[in-house]
Amino acid sequence: MFLCKKITVMWTEFVYNIGDLFTWSFGFFEFVQNHFNNLLILTGFFGFGYWMNVQYKFNKKSNVPIESKENTGWYKQDNQQLK
């Protein structure tokens, strides 16, 4: 009986210590607040704008037809390459 009670107390202390560790670790989020999320959103917008600019330049260089009705056989022509 004594051993069972001791194991139960040890387990309870272990679980509470894990809970205290999580509570302490979430203090980081209180320090950072929402600034990290704002940084990620801004980085995403600038990255999206940069990639759209690069994609626009790639599209200008390509000679692939834009209209689907012109899209028959262009890839089968000999020596068909990007400009």
C-alpha cells in the first residue's frame, strides 16, 4: 500500500512538473506577442510580390501561346525553344 501511494505521488509530481515546464515555456509568446506573426505576414507578402515579378519576367521570355485555341502542336515543332 505504501509503495502504491509513493508511486502515485511521484507520478503526480512528474505530471505537475511537466505542466509547469509548459507554462514557463509559453512565457516566450507573451514576450514576443504578435510581432513574429506580423513579420511572417510581411515576409510572405514581399516574397509573393518578388515571385510575381520573377514570374512576369519568365512569361515575357517564353513563346508559349497564351490562348488555348493556339495551344495545338506548338510543343511538337522542331527547334522550339524559349526566346
